[in-house]
Amino acid sequence: MSRLAPVRVAILTLAVLLLSASCGGGNDPFALDPTTDALTQGVRRSIEGFVQALNERNLLAAYGHLSSSCREQVTFEEFTDLASQLPTLRIELRDVAVGQAENGVVPVSATYAVGGQTVASPNGGRFLMMQEGDEWKFVECRNFGLRAEQAGVPPYVAAETDASPDLPGQFFQSQGRDHLPPGERYEAYNSNPPTSGPHSPETLEWKVYDEPQQREKAVHNMEHGGVVVWHHCVSAACEDVVAQIRAIVEGYLADGALVVMFPYPEMEDDTIALTAWTRLDKFPASEYTEERVRRFIQVHERRYNPEGM
């Protein structure tokens, strides 16, 4: 895991931290009053620059968006080390509201997306920024140890964006979860067989089929946490492999696992493919091993499971 990528989640923590120490008197420092467009745009540009630096893996530039008082509390080395403890997720800034500036400090309310999903932030996403020169910078940077789940990020978001080479199969970027009209095919999947993307509103039963099935339904099964086994055989040797895989799959099905298996003639001859959401392990039948199939199913079944199947 890169040292920078986890900082993206760390910044979400910073951006939503309640800076109670900065509150004074009986007034709510986070009360948002109408402000000039120029002020709001300036604050937004600063936050976007901060997030962009992280997403571009420019740690030094990201660190420079913290206020000078913040950098006195947390060194660049500490910033890097603390961030390395967090999972890899991409942060995007969605909405920003800015209150009235007072002594160079403004209350800000921001909405973020992490891994493409809008998250619920502690304290409503409110924090303080201060002006230093022409830039608006974060006032305080303490707690970087907050995990993604604690920041309101569901575990499935991390699963969908995790490109770790340690996981079985090749990673393919998610193409979303949109529904197609019933029976419609989708011709722009980024892998074959597909691993995500627009799909049928219907699903397949969790079972082994003897006949080919609509791939758009199988994609919906993967969205529900399932593993799909695809095969296309023209030789007796390949059919023998499929029989062995079928026995494995039926064993998992008997235990309640979410697995579907069926012939898929849209692949190369004598080919096996294992898919889960954003993951594909495709290989010639001659390269089959029982361990390979079992590990894929054990790791990926219900790993991406946004609907809690």
C-alpha cells in the first residue's frame, strides 16, 4: 500500500473534526451565514487543492495546505506515518457551505465522497479554516488514526476500490451499479466476463446451471456479494475440469455460499473464469487447481456486499 493513498482518508478525518477548543462564548462558531461567492469559491479552491494533492500522491503539497499552527503540532514525517495506518480510499469534495469570516477564520460545512460514495461525517462535516496569505488552510490536524469505517465509510466501499495485488484475480475499475431495462444487453463492459457495471434488475438463482445464462443477470449477482464461475469447453479435458469445479461449487452452495456457475461461450475455447465485483481470474482449463478456485471463492464471496446479502 502506498504511503500517500491512505492519507486521503486521514484528510476526511481532519475535514470533519469538531474543533471545540476553538469555540468561545455562547455563540455557535459553526453557524453558517450567507457569504460572498468570492469567499466560498476561495475556500472551496483551497479544499479541492488539498484533496487533489492527495489524490495525485503529492504528500508535500498536501501537507502545505495545513495551517502553520497545525504543522507545528504534526511534522511531515508524523503526517506520513500516521496516514499509513489507514486504508486506501479516494476522497472527493462534493458540497461546501461557508460562514462569515471573523479574524481570518471561517466555519465550513463540507460533504465528501470516499471511494465514490457520499459519507456521513461526524459533526455534520463542519470544521474551521483560516486565511494565510491568499490561501485558506485547515486550522487543526490531530486525530489521523480514525479508520474508514469510523468515518462513516461502509466496508464494501473499501472492497470495491481495493486494487491490492495480494487479492485473487485481476482488479478492474468499477463501472457502477446502474440497472438496465429488463432483457437489455450492455456492450461496454471493461472485462470479459464482466466484473461490474450496468446490469439486469433480475438475478440468477444461486446454483449450477447447465445452460448459458444472461451475463447482465450474473453481474447483479456479483453486486449482491456473489462469485460467478464461467466456463467454455470444447475438449474432454476441459469438461473434466468443469466437473471438478462443479463439485467444489456445489459444496459451497450446500453451506449457503453465494455462487453461480454456468457455461459462457463468449470466452476463448477451454477457458475458465472466476469473477466477483471488480475482480477477474481467467485462465486456461489446463492451469486449473482446486486451491485456486477455493481461494477465490473464500476471499471474495460476500466481500463486496453493499446490500448485506
